[in-house]
Amino acid sequence: MIDKKQTPFSGTIDSTVAKFPYQYRTLPIARLADLQEDIEKLRRTGQISDAEIFQGYVSQMSFSLPESFPKAQSIIILALSVPPRLFHCQYNGQHIPATMPSNYYEPGLTGKMLTETVQNEIIGAPGYQLKQVYTYHLKLLAVRSGLGRYGRNNICYVDGMGSFLTLHAYLTDYRFETDGWQEIRALELCQDCSICLEHCPMGAIRADNFVIDIKRCLPLYNEVQGSFPDWFPAGVHHTFMGCMKCQYPCPANRAALKQLGQLEDLTEEETRQFASGSPDEATILSVSQKLKVPYMVGSPETVDVACRNLKALLPV
Ligand code: B12
Ligand code: SF4
Ligand code: SF4
């Protein structure tokens, strides 16, 4: 069920589990070349890190038109409000707090529901094709379209959502008349603020360069398998995956922080099994349900990552 739109570029998806506010903008397909030029400029000035894991994410990304959709006319970029959720690991009688950031759990909204929303509410006319694209740099697209702005932490902020959101891009052969192309803009609040820089435990946010030092950004290491580097500060871990240290204290998230949700806590036994590195199938299933990470079931790599990260949360 979809609510009536409150403003021209927003709406709410009612998934029966929860309500998900969304906002979107559109750009004409001709803007793909301008977006790619932004990336080329960064590349020419040496701002695209050559860190292997980072390259693993971005080397195949570009603002190109898929061969399978030559008739695409418009790009739709959508921000979905998804609050981080808190949970605890019970361990030796203690309740160890942890966060599940926005983009790692299934909030209760299927891709089909999102696509139907775009089709019915945003395009709003029958007979048009729609294709989700995963290979575009979504924050840049959001900022250039006027949907969001960069924070000093290089995360994208949308009015009314803060940074607690996920981004989704679609191509369609429907032609939107508007071209909301904007300069690449930072939040006005960032002009006189350096709170995220001071709170980043890794020193990834720099005073002299807006582009963060990706090689020092915690999620680059805790999203993938492998041992953590020796230079990691002690006690840095606080999530299932990812990092919230620059987002929680950010003044642009003050209102959004009130939306934080909860997940079911892990029992002593579940925590112990994950910390041991080899949880049994039943425990993997129960933890995946509690933490809303169904993709962990049948993925030994994700179980491995979860075991390492949950163990790192515990006192030694
Ligand atoms: C690779 C990747 C990562 C990498 C690298 C992050 C990074 N900063 O690039 C890692 C694993 C570290 C990561 C971490 C996170 N990620 Co990530 N990630 C991606 C991915 C796959 C690509 C991002 C990308 O294109 N990076 C390339 C760089 C070049 O792009 P950029 O950061 O936009 O850089 C721009 C600015 O530097 C700007 N710029 C340059 N100079 C200047 C100067 C000024 C003044 C200004 C204003 C701007 C500016 O221009 C650059 C582009 O031209 C996207 C999904 C997607 N398809 O886009 C998700 C995505 C960006 N990630 C997301 C999330 C949620 C996160 C985390 C918050 C998760 C977490 N809680 O830990 C963290 C945030 C870390 C951080 N501080 O950036 C969300 C974004 C949500 C949001 N609100 O912005 C995305 C869109 C996933 C999704 N579908 O929702 N991620
Ligand atoms: S903490 Fe301050 S500088 Fe950092 S993103 Fe938020 S407003 Fe900008
Ligand atoms: S996500 Fe964590 S490590 Fe990366 S910039 Fe923010 S605080 Fe620093």
C-alpha cells in the first residue's frame, strides 16, 4: 500500500512491517556523460584510491548506458529512509551493545515493492520499461540530481533522513521533463563543523582534502574476509559490519537518530558460537533471523565475516 505523495518528490511505502519514507529525483540520460566526467576528473587528480579492496568495488563501475537498454531516457535516483538498528550480544553476563547499520540488514521491503513504487508512483503511467542499475556511483548521482548533499565524512545526506538511508538507481524509457542538475555540494553545516573528523577512530576524514582516505575507513576491512591490519586502534569495533562513528555524533543526524530501531539480542550461546568461528546451522539460522540478514544463510563467507566481527566486539 502506498500513501498519497506529500510533496512532488517524496512518498511512503507501507510494507505492512513498517513505513518507509522515500525521496527521489530524475535526470535526463544525457547527464550520464557529465557524471562520468566527474569520476574522470577525480581519477586525473589522483583522488580515486588504488586500495585493492576499494578497487574491487569500484573498478567495474561507470555511468554507461547498458547495451540491453539503448532506449533509456531518464535516470531515477531514490533514497529510502532505513534507520540503523541496535542489538546486544549477551556474553559472560554482560550486554555488549552493537549496531546494524542501514545497508546491511533487510528492513522488510522487497526489491519488487521498490520497483512497483517506482513504476506506479514515480513514473505513474503504464507500458514503460524499468531497469535497476548497480554500477553507478550512487552518492554522486544523488548529489548531482539535487536529492542529497555530501557530508565531510563523504556520506550522502537527504533532508529529513539525515544519512540513514539506502540509495537505488533506475533507468526508464519514460522521459521526465525536469533536469535538476546541481553543483556538487556539501552540507552547509559542514562549513563550521569537524565533529566527524574528530570522532573517526581511524583518521580517515581529513582536514585538508574533502575526499576521505579510503584505505583507513573501517568498513573497507570489516565488510570482507581477512584479518584486521595491526594498525587498527583497540576497541574500534562496534557493529555487525560497517561503522557508525562519524554518523552518530553528526548534527545533521540529530532528528534521524530518534528513528533508531532495535533488533533481538543474541543469547550467550549464539554469541559464544559465533565467537568460536564455527557456529552450527541452527545458530546461523537463528542469528540471521534475529539480525535480519537472510543472505548469511548459505554464505560461508558472510558467516566468516560475522564471526570475526562479533568476536571483535567482545571484551578480551
Ligand atoms: C565502494 C563503497 C563503499 C566503500 C568506499 C566508500 C566511499 N566513500 O567511496 C566502503 C566499503 C568503505 C563503504 C563504506 C560505507 N558505505 Co558504501 N558503498 C560503496 C559503493 C559500492 C560505491 C561508492 C563509490 O562510488 N565510491 C567512489 C567515490 C569516488 O565516490 P564518492 O564517495 O561519492 O566520492 C565523491 C566525493 O569525494 C566527491 N568530492 C570530491 N571532491 C569533493 C569536494 C567537495 C567540496 C564535495 C562536496 C565533494 C567532493 O566527489 C566524489 C565523486 O565525484 C556504493 C554503492 C554504489 N553503487 O554507489 C555504496 C554506498 C555508497 N555505501 C553506502 C553506505 C551506507 C556506506 C556506509 C555508511 C556503511 C557503514 N555504516 O559503514 C559506509 C560509509 C563510509 C564512508 N565514510 O564513506 C550507501 C550510501 C548511503 C549514504 N547515506 O550515503 C551506498 C550508496 C550503498 C547503497 N546502495 O545505499 N562503501
Ligand atoms: S559531523 Fe559536521 S562536518 Fe561531519 S558531516 Fe556532520 S555536519 Fe558535516
Ligand atoms: S565510516 Fe568510520 S572509519 Fe569510515 S570515515 Fe566514518 S568514522 Fe571513519
